[in-house]
Amino acid sequence: MNRLFFTLICGCLMFITALPLQAQLSDSNPEIRKLALEKSDNQNAISRVALKDKDPEVRKLALLKLNNQNAISRVALKDKDPEVRKLALLKLNNQDAISRVALKDKDPEVRKLALLKLNNQDAISRIALKDKDPEVRKLALQRLK
């Protein structure tokens, strides 16, 4: 059994390494796309995966390797998965984008994380007054100087 498993894994790895990287990043199997991401340093390809891959775990892995603040900002603002948006927020430095997430994200946990990174006191005041979630308003009040 172990020998068969080892042979199967080795065969898969040889097949994966024989494919061009772009083909691996587009493979239907998310595990192959993850392996390809780990090997890639191409920020354009990583950005495409972070923005468009259908698997949130693959998008998260791409975010970890992504350095492009514009792409990270787009993920933080538009990804359908709140966990992916949170990870993007952790890497995001653009205060305008962080402010938009804090003001407009549909998930209160994402808005709270954005609030923790937000420096714009006007935006924090608006959130303290108008956010629909009481926990988000409370955190905004605590962040006001």
C-alpha cells in the first residue's frame, strides 16, 4: 500500500513539473494550482489567481505571495469570501481602500478588521455614527482620538 501511494505521488509530481506553469495555475485541480503557486514568482500570474480563482484556499495562498497593492486592494474590496477579504486587509497598506472596506463591506467582522487598520478619523466617526452593527460602532468609538 505505501509503495503504491509513493509511486502514485511521484508520478503526479513528475506530471505536474512537466506542465508549463501557466497550465498548472489553470488546472482544474486546486491542489495542483496550489503547488504551482508555491513555485511561481510571477506577480502578474499570482495576481490573476488571487483575483479570479474559484477556490478560496487557492486565492488565499496567492494573496500570501502577492506584493501588488492594487491587486490586494481589489481582492479586499471585491472577493466574495470574507476570509479572503480579511487576509487581503492584513496585507493592505492603502488607507483609501481600507476606508472603503470599513465603510462598505457587508461582513461586520471584515469591517471591524478594517477599522483596526484605519487611520482616517473622519471615516471612523462616520462608522461610529452610522454602521448598522453595534459591535462595529462600539469599536469605532474606541478608535476615535
